[in-house]
Amino acid sequence: MIEIIIPTYKPQEYFYECLSSLNKQKLSFSKFRVVIILNGPKEPYYSLILKWLDSFDFNFLLIYTDISGVSHARNIALNNCGLEVDYVCFLDDDDIFSENYLEKLSDLVDGKSLIVSNTKNFYDKVTDSIDDYLTFQNHFSSKNIIKHRRYLSNACCKLIPFSLIENVRFNEKLKNSEDSVFMFELSKNIKNIISSDVGVIYYRRLRVNSSSRKKISIGDSLLLTLNIMLCFSMIYFKNPFKYNLILYLTRLMAALKRFWLNIK
């Protein structure tokens, strides 16, 4: 069973498009469940989501929490996973799966490898999509996680064996880079990365007013960067022989690079 985890906060029409893409999946509905975690204000959003879900056929679970935050919402869903869950798939509420997404990724599962999909960006229509930094041109299977470390920068665009997650959870104190920290903590369990065919696509919606693209002050950006680097360091030095030193150093460099780009 695949558990698709979708946090949502004050969902708009784009969330309907996201859900619609799940209803068009070629994989049997008996093989996946959609878990939606509405966080923050409840109404009118809870009723709106139920109205949308009434027009779809896939299995779902709608959870509400008044505590806002993507990480908290995802952790609620992870804590809710039962023994029937084999794989976890994170999906942002404004993004879209290609119709063959779950079917083709399921064909590659072996219970231990990280299965990654292709990724494209779009503004209004997926037919006008553009390449993302995660876009690849050829299928690959590799045990070299350093070479393919870009696929550990976020939690979406992949199937993650639940057995690899164990008790790892998202850091709810972080407001940025929580995905990267989560995936780094998982990296000690990741021995192989397998890609889908190029036509299996996670479409990422680009929104001008997205919170991830809002500018913050240099001081706040510096504090955020130092906090992120501290999180990586605490994970690494807690079990230095289980984590890859080079991967750890690249995570620190990526945090510094992001800080530099934010203040330019």
C-alpha cells in the first residue's frame, strides 16, 4: 500500500487540480490511499475539501489540526501509518502527478531502494512545463548517493519505503529546508536510488507569491542558515559512522549557498 501524504493550508482551486490528478491515476485505487492534513483555519476549507472529495473515487483520510505547519502535518500522517503501509509518497497541494505516476513507480519497488520520478515545473498548464533542477534525461539505478544527492534535497518526487523512515520525523522547528534535513537523516538507510522512466513526471507548480520565495532580512536568513547547519551537524555527529561525510559537507555547503543567493 502506498500512502500519499498531502498537507494543505487554506487550500485554493489548485488543490482540486492536485486531487484530480490522483483520481486519474492508472494504478488501482486499492493500492494507494490519500491522506490529507488540513492545518490552520478549519472552515470553510474542511467543508470545501469534503465537497471536492465527494466527486473522486480514490480512498482517502482527511485529518484536521489547528496547528499550522507542513512538518507538523506530515508528522501526523507518518504517525498515522499502519502496518499495511509499504511506501510513503509526499505531495504538495499545488502540484500534480502524471497519470502513469504511481503505476510506473510501483513497478520499480523492491522494498529497499529510493524510487525517484522525473520532475518538471509549470505555471498554469503542465503542457507548458519547463525543466527543473531534478529533471533527468535517462533512466538510472545507482548506489552512489553522492552523485545523485540532488534527489535528497526534498521529500517529494519519490516513493520512500516506510521501512527506511523508521522513527525519523520532520523537524517542526524549521521553517525552511525541513525536507533536506529529513532526507539527510534518512540517508543512512538509503543504499540505492532508482529512477523512473523520463515520462513519469511530478509537476511542480511555480507560484510567484509562494512563501518559499518570499525575501527575508539578512539577519533572519543568517540565523535560519546557522540553525539548518546545526541540524545537519547534530544528525551527523550523533552517528558519524552511519552517515556519509561527503554528503554531510555538501549539505552544509548547500545551506551556505542558499544564504548567499538570498542576500544577493
